[in-house]
Amino acid sequence: MSTPAQLAVTGIAPRGIRAKASQVITNVVAANSTLPLRVSGSEFYVLAASTQINIRPSAAGSVGIFDSFTTGTGKRFGEINAFEMIEVQNTNAFPVVFSIFVGWDDYIDKRLIVASNVNPQVAYPTYPTPNAANNINITDLSGQQFTDINGNKWYAMNRVAILVFNPDAGVTLNVQKAGSVVANGPAVGIVYPQTSLRLDISGNYCINVGGGNINAVVTEIYNSVVSPTP
């Protein structure tokens, strides 16, 4: 009979070792709600989260307690304390995107990367066609799924910037508070004719000229994770 050492050399796993799977789960947990995930393991690690989330592991006859976790944090248990399910809780009034590694193995990440660059920055075509409408709503998509201009689906972690391009030769555009129906309401930025403006801000805004279609292009950039949803 072959010894475990001989089996290791030949690439054949010794008998008695159980197959245990690990996986990465990316999803959205709605505002003020809890999302149960039927996954087993002895550890979990938050790869990305748009804000702090609470996680509670549970096993048969034993329910854990919620602890708070952010990107780059997690928890490891001895196999005797392995869980059969985890619950992801969002106590915020807005949805939260998360990507979490769950399973039986250690997640290894020794990359030296600036935290803000871990997730790709993806452009969302807020208003891609000039003169297409008489109002431009710039609604923060953080925590939601969106489709980029090439048809790829993403989960928005957080907004990086709003870009406004004004090709008009005579109209000045104001980036105003959400819901404005006039051209000169309270604003957070001004885009003069044939110029552009970048605003590194979150929140909801709009552009309105008080009537008539708007000659502009507006793009939002989000730190994002690939959506597993087709």
C-alpha cells in the first residue's frame, strides 16, 4: 500500500481528506435588511464593501452574534467551530455592495496596491447623448447594479467623480440640487460654454436649463466590482 508521502509525490490525494469548496460571493444587501448565505466554512474575509457590514456565522443548533467588518477584515474559526451559514446585515438606509471570500482555505493577498485602486474605476453613461432630454438626473448609484456603455454589468461600490462636458457655445450649465426645474437654482458647480467640470463628490444632483433639451454629456465614475448577474 502506498504511503501518504508516496501519494503526494504522484499527485494522488491520500484517502480520508474531504473535499471542501471555497468561493467568492458578490451581492447587494438591501437597506435595513439581512441577507442569509447558505455557505459552509471555517473562515470568511471581506474583499470589498461599499461601507461597513455586520456578519453572523451559524451552525446547527448554534447561532453566532453579529460583528462589524469592513474591507480587508474577516474571521477565522477552528474546524470544530465551522459554520453552515452566514448572514450579512446592513443597518444603513441605503443598499450596500459586498464581495466576500467564504470557505475552508486561507485567502492570500500580498499585493501592494493603494486601497482606492483595488476595484476598477468604471464609467457610467449618465447622459451620453447631447440634446436628448430637458433634465439630467445625476443619482448616486453606490450600492446598486449598473450597466456601462459597453453593456457590461457592475456593482457600484462608491462614486469617484461626476464629469460634465458642455459643448454648447453659449449656454452655461449649473450642477444643481436634485429635483431642480430651473436653470439658476442652488448649485455645487458651474460649467461654462465649451468647457468641462469634474466634481469628486457623492450624492444626488441634476442639470436643468429651465426648458428645452440640454446640450451636454455627463458621465459618472464608480469604484466597482464585476456583477455575477448575467
